[in-house]
Amino acid sequence: MARRDTIPPLMGNPVDILDKLYSAVIADVLDGLGHRQQSLGSEIAALTPVRRVCGRVFTARAEAVDEVPAEPYKLELEAIDTMQPGDVLLVDAGHNRQCAFWGELLSTACLAKGVRGVVMSACSRDLWALNGMDFPVFGIGCTPADSKGRIDVVALGQAVTIDGVTARNGDYLIGDEDGVVIIPQEVADETLTLAR
């Protein structure tokens, strides 16, 4: 591996570069840079035929609830309004399997905004529709039960920790058949240069 002081600066858009790479090489490079705990658990996998996702991280944290909130879906919709093209929504939902956090309507809204996908420690539904969309959904399973009154977003844009991996807005991620890797923003240029 090249010495750090001889690595040329990254040339190009990080998301475009990630598009040409794969998760295993990113994980290997991060290992070499001393970031050895950057892969999410194997339970988080592609739920849709589009089995590849990469982009800039936008975080959300969701928690189980026992009743319908006064404004259900409020922060989910705020996240979609706030995200920019090239973002990937990364949701820490505590591996909640009681309901589907994600579905057709949220995917459609994200596609319209140029959001590149969703990665979550939660379930999805509406696979009959998602399977025909060009939008990657990574999660832990599927269920028809709606999230309303079962799980709700409680924070946006704050650091989240999933499977021992901490991610912040502005980090990057890449996911494919092998799994999902989080790239800390502070080593993104070096990681992508070496991986390429």
C-alpha cells in the first residue's frame, strides 16, 4: 500500500467514484487505514432487485412507540425534504421487526429528490412495487404491518450507531451483495483514492 504522504488528492466526485467500486475493497482499505469496524452486520442486506447502493450518509434514528404520534411520519417527510441528490438515508431503528419502516411512497419521494437509496436496521413492505423501481432498499426483512403507531423517527442528522458502527451526516457508504460499509468523512478521500 502507498505511503500516506504519497497519496495524490482525490480527483472527482466521491459518489461517482464509489459507483465504480465494491464493498469488499472499501472494507479492506479501511482495515489498512486502521478503521477495522466499519461494516454493518450481515443481517442488513438488499431487499430489492437493485442490490447496490452508494452515496453520502444522511442519518435518522427511529424508536418503537406504543401509540400513534400527534404527527405521524413528520420526521420521515422532513428527512426527504432535507436530503440532497447523492444522499443515502441511513436509519438506526434498533433492528425492529415489528413493522415496516419503509415502503413504496417513501421510495417514490426519494427517487424524485435524487436520493440514492435507504439502508436501515428495520423492515420494509410494498415489495410488489419496490421490485419494479430503480431504488435500492437495504434492511433486515419484510412485513405488511405499517409503522404508524409502532415506530417513529425521533432524530435526524445526529450520529447513529448500527451494529457497533457509528455514522454521521457527511460520511459515505457503499452496499452490495456482500453487505454495507460506512466510510468516515475524515478518511473518505484517502479511502477512495487507495481503493480506486
